[in-house]
Amino acid sequence: MTAHPLDISRRALLAGGGALILSFSLSRAPAQDAPKPPLPGDLKKAPYLDSWIRIGSDGKVTVFTGKSELGQGIKTALRQVAAEELSVKFEEVDLITSDTAQTPNEGFTSGSQSMSDGGTAILHAAAQVRELLIGFAATKLGVEADTLKAEGGKIVAADGRSVGYGDLVAGDVLHVQAEPQSKRKDPKTFSIVGQPIARVDIPAKVTGGVAYIQDMRMPGMVHARIVVPPSPKATISAIDTARVEKLPGVLKVHRDGNFLAVIAEREYQAVVAMNALAAATTWVETETLPDPKTIYDYLKSLPSKNDVILNRTATVPPGGKILSATFKRPYQMHGSIGPSCAIALFKDDALTVWSHGQGMFPLQASIAELLRMPKEKVRCIHVEGSGCYGHNGADDAGADAALLAVAFPGRPVRLQWMRDQEHTWEPYGPAMVSEISGTLDAAGNVTDFSYDVWSNTHSTRPEGAGNTMVGWLVSQPFAQPAPQPIPQPAGGGDRNAIPLYKFPSAKVTHHFIPQMPVRVSALRALGAYMNVFSIESFIDELAAAVNADPVEFRLKHLEDQRAKDVIATVADRFGWTNWRKTGPYHGRGFAFAKYKNLAAYVAIALDLEVDRDSGRIRLGRAVAADDSGQAVNPDGIKNQVEGAIVQAASWTLHEQVAFDRMRIKSRDWATYPILRFEEVFRSVEVHVIDRPGQPYLGTGEGGQGPTAAAIANAVAHATGQRIRELPFTTERVKGALLQSA
């Protein structure tokens, strides 16, 4: 039916919009009794279109996301998605990230799900908003909707007439429930998605601008510092605050149980007062940490919940060559370059907190419980932080600042941790142990595979006060919730424990250890770093046992064509078949994984040299390929994979938390060394395999495990010695070389 021109009132426009939506739904209506398909991505968490997309009367587009910019480039990629589907310029889209007063609640920004969940929601919301606008314009222009097109922030008719988006959105016409299906644009027409648009978050970071929460300054702001206990479970036995309270600039000394803090006019005054307060406090300490010399045996001795997450059985020929191995990973920290920071303001009976935590809505709930305030009185706003990818001290700092702001109302309170506080109190990535065995038949095929992994939880993220440090220290403490495993298919300690390879018989068991000897939580890639390191190292051992090329051996046991594509791409670009040793301790390594078995495919080949005298590993050239589905911003994908490779190299060569029975000993960069500039790869190439129109798979954590395994495989190739315990310190490498002497 052709629409007729008419002067539309707000009420009539809403009614017309409703009719258009009804028609849109009926054209896709399922069978009467069939269940309605679920909404795509995080639309299911916030099903109204105006939760994601709003258009002003001036035509300006604002996009809302509950995901946070953590350095993964989503401020750019999400704007690209919206701009493309709405047919507006990239520059004409504003993006508001995680803010409990404005954005949809998407929980935590974690698991490489910003694009697969949040990006998918914005993709479909933008496409549906575009079609609504076309429908509204058809009514206004008196033409059929299928004769119109969206272009440059306008709906344009075949006769040249047009109407701007701002003229079509009076009232709340976009307050409409999303549909499961969307009329998306043909990827062949894309002009914004797929382009390497420069990241909008980078300029301030490289020019000394206000890039991070650590850089924020607010009018009337005061500065706070905390005094942390010297060890877990330490308690205050004596304290004298009189001298501290008289120090220059000190506004308040605050104590609540074992939580101690100072507030001062200037930051340096707060640091001086913090040191004086620490000196004036006496603590009672007890030995609560395990013996680091036997940590892996200790972990295996603890009670565990044993879940068989894969049990594939098949009749296999008797006999065959059996290999087995044990792999170990220590506690590792985030080591954020900028210590955790937050700003909080309590004014007019309401609290606002600016934080670089990875979940503003969970942080809001945690702070509300901590302060026993109604949740609606607490607003949390995300601001980027200098270093993250996981659960570091950001949420703790946010809770600290909130408590102090309530104690000192009316002025913004900036709270920043010190370096030693960050190192000794942040939640670490858990120590882990894995045991593998595999059987090879006479033709060099793996017929049976067994994998067991022991691990604590990989998430104690705060969704209540009990998982914040201050929640344990206050005079009325909050109990820490019982740790839980993250269920498959994503998994936590068992993330990527199920190999993608199609072995006829395979069994994988996750031994979840509830007791946490050391504070642990999410570190980039979670258990996938350890599990891929273990499995991909062992794949090379199996290949070597039958004198097979490591790349060909992997391809032989894979059915997934996209997995084969990333492997073949890397082998070709690296020059795998033509590679030659240039010295006796020069080696190459290869590794592959599909992150979580449901996200990005990543393969890596690299070479390195081992100095026999010092045990030092010199990294050479690294080549990677990534398939993350539709590549929204290929340069952003390269950024992520490059960063993953460099960070994983640091973990693999250097990083482990040192402790004794009483205290954490890794307090600074000397006692917790990380990769230095002179140690990074000579070159890193990342090749993006674009899959136009395919779902976003998530990129950020896919490179961690393959990097570790590729380094391990290259060291074994260079030296003839297999090292199965992380990290590959010079002492550990020299020890392995001495065994071969």
C-alpha cells in the first residue's frame, strides 16, 4: 500500500512507527507455535533500540555501549559498525562507553567479547534503526520504502527528494524492541567497516594528553593514599595517628578496621603522610602462603572438583608409541604500568565514581553493598586506565576511593595505589599444572589423547563487596564468595583445554581447586595461555616422535578449514619450508589455537637464538595470521595480535610472582622483571584473514597461548631440550642445556 503525504504529529508518527514495526515483524513471523529466535549479541540484555542508538534533532548519532575501552580499540571499531549500518560518516558518530547512568548493562568487558557481544548488538540495532528511518521517510515522502536509500545521514528518494535523520526522530520513536533478524547491508558495499581507520584513543596517549584516569584532574580535587597490610591476613595491633594528622596538607586520617588511608590537599603530601602512617602502625602477621618450592605438588594435593569436559571414545588398535609430559605455570601478575587509580565524589547524597575497572555495573553493585547505599545512589563511569586486560587492582581502587569520598564529602577524592601496593595486592593469574599423554600408531596418527589440568578459579571479579580488598579490611568485613569455575564452552582454568584436533579417542579433565592459597582472578586469556602452551608444545613432541613436520602434523589432524587457512597462511608468509638454521642454537617454532574454540583463529611461527653461555633467548622474527570473522578494523586486529605476542613473550621468558610463607616478594620491576625493549622480537608481522559478513569472533586474547608454545617449540628446536615449566628464565635454560652436555 502506498503511503500518502501528510503533516505528521508526534502521536501519529509514533502510531505510524508502530505500524511499520508490526509489518516488519509479520513479514518475518515464525510458525505460530515456534519459539522466537533469541536477540543477537547483547541485544538480549537491553532489547530497546534506543538503549544503543539515539539520534538528535540535529541528526547527530550517539551510540551507547556497556563495554569499556581497555586498549583494544573498540571506541573506533564500534563507531565504524554503527556508521556503516546507518550510512553516516565515521566522524558524525559519538560513542559513550560504560556508564551506569547512560549505557546498557553488558557486565564485564572480558573474554574478547566486546565485538562478538557488544559489536553484534550495535550492528543489529543500527541496521534496524536505519530501516525504521526508511519507513518513517516513506510515510513522509509518500513513496514505497523499497525505493528509498539511506545516505549521508538522510533518506533519499529516487526523485532526489530527501529527509534528514533529525527530522524523522521526534519524540521516542526509537524506543522500540529489537527484532531477532535485521536487514543488514551487503558487505560488498562497505566503505567504513574493513578500513584501517586510525584509533580515536591513540592521539592523547602519544602526545601527553589526558588519556588515562591517572591523568584526570578535577576542580577542588584532593588526594588520597592507603596503607595496605604487609601480608595477607595481617591485622593492626597498634597505631598512633596524632603526628600524621599534623603533617602539612593533611585533611583526614581515616581508619575502618584494618583499612587505613590519608587524604591531603596535594598528592605528594598524601604520599608523605601515607609513609608516616605506615611507620606509625604495627601489624600482627602469620604465615598463610604455601611453600613456593613445592607449589605445584601442593596445588595438586588440595581438594578438587573433577569434571570430565571431553570424553570421546573410539576403538583404536592396540599398541602404539605412548608419550607423556607435565607442564607448569607460576602465578603471574598484570603488572599494569600505571598503578590502579580512581576518583570519587560524594555530594548531595549521591556518589559518583570514575574507574578503569572492566565492569561498571558490577562495580556499582560492589560499592553499594560496601557502603550500604541504595544502588541507584551510586554512579560508576569508565575511564581508560594505563594497563589492564584482566582483573587487576582497578576495582579495589574504585572501592577505596568510594569509601573515602563518603568519609570526606563535597570534594572529588583521587586515590592511586603505589607500585608496591599494586604488585603485592592485585589478583594474580593462577598457578597451574597440566599432565598430557598421547598414543601414536604406526602411520604417525594420534589415536588417543588425555589431558588433565589443575587450576584455581580464573575469576573473582567483584560483583559484591566480598571480592574487594577493602571489603575484607573494614571493621565489618564482607565474606568472599565461594570461588566457582567458569563453565564450558568458554571455560576458565579449562579454557582451550579441549584441543581442536580430531583425535579418535580423547579425554580432558578439569581439576578445579576451590581453595586459593594466593589471591587470583582473571589475567588475559585466563587458562588458555597455559593450556595452549601445554597442548601445542606436546603436539610438537608427538610430531618429533614420528619425524613429522610440525605444520604438516597439525594439518593432518585438523578438520576445520578456517584453522587450516590460518596455519597455511603463516607457514607461507614465514617461509616455513625454506627456513634454514643460521647457527647451532638457532630454532623455529610453530603453534596454533582457536581461542576458547569459539573465537579468533590464531597461528604463529617464529624463530629465535639461544645463547649457550648465558641461557638468554634472543627473539627474532614472528609471523602471525588471525581470522576474527568480519574484520571491522584490520589495523586494530593487528594491534591486538602484536600486543598479545609481545605480552605473552614477556610472560614466557620472565614473569613469575615470588613469595615466601609470609609475604609476596615481587614488589617492583626489579623483583618482577618484564620484557625490555631490547628483548622484543626483531619484527612482528600479522596477516588478517577477513571474512566479510561472518560473525565477529573476538581478537584480544587469541595470541597469548600460541606465542608461548611457539617460543617453547623454537627453544626445543634450537637446543634439543624441551622445557615444560614457565617462565624460560636464563637459569632454567642453562639448566636444560647442562643436561644435554
